[in-house]
Amino acid sequence: MKVLDIGCNSGEISLAVARHLGARRVVGCDIDSKLVEDAIANRDSFVKSLSSDQDAEAPENTKHVPKRGKAGGTCSVTFKNQDFLEAPEEKDGGEKQELYDAILCFSVTKWIHFTHGDKGIRKLFRRVFRKLNPGGLFVLEPQEWRSYKKKRHLTPQIRKTVAGIQLHPGQFDSFLKELGFEAVAVIEPPADAVEGFKRFIRVYKKPAEEEEIEEAEKELEKAPPEEPPIQNKKKKKAEGAKAKEEDAKAEAKLEDAKAKKKAEKKQKVVEAEELEDKPAPTRKKAQAAAASAAVAAKEPEVEGDGEVEPEHLVKKKKRRCSEMGSNKKVEKKKKKAPAEEQHEEVKEDDGDEDGPPTKRKKGPKKKQKAAHNA
């Protein structure tokens, strides 16, 4: 098992993991160089009994610490003066940095919050997720919010940063789950813990690749089976062709209605022109016949856009045509009837030979004829 201890301080926890928990390799990092020197000194106190040949082959700043227990053996322990947030994630040449089976983060989040704000906390948790092997554990001990208030006045910059914090320690759990972590356990502090260090420890797990595959398979089982790609394409093609055919039919129907309306208008224009060329009596008869035909027509007219004319408008037109026909008949009768009174017609008469000429009124023909018969 490979373990990373972020903010290792003087190395006590890193060395305890190396000696008592069966780890194969432990790496501790801290931003404080003095604390890293103390950690190296503490480690070296355990390796005096080991031969120098074994450590000669180990990487820089790495020594083997003996494990406790019957199994025996040693654990490789390395301490680095390093800022975890700024450390490169790849080695020279593009080779990826080593991944870990467990990452420890005790009493660190508050100081990252003070220095980098919410952005630094989010970056910390994302880096931890990337540094873990599938199935690896993240062990977190966050400081409570009340401890922030006690230390926020250390510097003006810290006071300003704390004022802008929105991701409080109580919200870390939900953010870690959003990243993909699974909550495994919550460890309560012992009753005899030092005051100020009575904090809950939270354990999270990065899902294993096998578990992710199983979850994906379960989701696929729940989902309805998809049609084969070829059949699916054929179905979509048929649906598209059907939709195009329906659109074409609708357009053809609309064009027919417009053409019919246009033809009717053209016919009316021709009929009107022919009517103008006819004598007045014939023209009036044709107009009366056209009005009667319009009244008798039962088919509703079609508007220019292909829509049927509403029924109430058709009835209104019929009523108007009927009234026009009646008015024309009345006018025709009036023209045929004899005039009741006409203008006086003056006719000169020779009269007496000695006297002046006289004027005589000419009455209606019927009255003159009646007088002649009398």
C-alpha cells in the first residue's frame, strides 16, 4: 500500500502509518521547510539499525523504516518540502507522477482556505481525486468554521479572504460527492482528546474501475433496449419520407385552392367585359341572372390562401344579392310606367286673323284620346 500524507508536519503520523499499518511506501509533504527537517530527523532515528547498503539504492530523501510486528520488513519513507497545490502532476518527459492507495489530510484545509480561498479548497480536492488509484481512500480531518473566526485576524489579507469564503467546512462533504467520492465512514474523536483537536475524521473512497463498469452495466439493464443501428436508420428514413409526402400533399391542396380561386376571378373579369359589350337591356338581364345564380349557389367561396369562406359571410352575400335583384325589378317597372305629369308643351296657333297667336297646353296622350272620344 502506498500512502501520501499532505501537510505531514514533523512526520509523526507518516512514521506511524509506515511502522504500524503495513504500508509499503509513505510520502510526506509540507510547505514548511523547518517541519520537513524535523520529520527527516524523526525518521532517521528509526533507521540506525539498518545497513547503509539498503538505503543507498533508495531515491533521494528516502530511507527504509522497520515495521513493527511479527511480519517484520521495512517501509520506504520520503519527506518533501513541497506545496501540494503547486507541485507538478507529471515528471520530466511527460511521465505521470505516482498514484496512491490512501491520501491523508489532517488539520490542513483551514490554512489552504486562508491562503487560497474557496478556489484553493476545490483545487485540493480535485488533485486528491486524480492522485488516488481506483478504490483508494481519502482520509480528511477538516477544521471547524469556529476555528476560522479565531485566527482570521492574523493578517489583513487573511481577514479579507475569510470574508469571501462561501464553501464552508460543513459543505465539503457534498462537494466531494459531486467530484465522485463515496462517503465510507465518520470517525468520532476520543473522549480524552486534547481540547482543540476534538475533530471528526471523514473517510471517502474513489470508485474502483470494476465498480464503475458494474454500475454502467446495471444502468444499461434498466434502460430499454435500443434498436439495431441499421433498423433505426431505416425507420428514421421512412418517417422522414412520410413527413415529406404529407407536406407535399398539403402544399398541392393549397395550390389547387389558389388556382381555383384565380380561375374564378378571371372568369368573372371575362364575363364583365362581355357584359359591357352587350346592349343595355341585354346587359341588365345578364346582371339579374348573375345575381340569381349567386344567390342560388350553395358552394362556399374559397379565399386566396386556400381557406373556406365562413358560412355567415356567404349568407350575408346572398341576402345582399337578393336585395339588389328586387331593387332592379322595381326600377324597371318605374321606367315602363307612363309619366303622371310631363312638362308643358307650347304650340303656336294661328288663332283669329286679327288677334295674336294663342298657346295651347298639351296633356298626356291618354287624356287627349279620352277627350276626343267624348
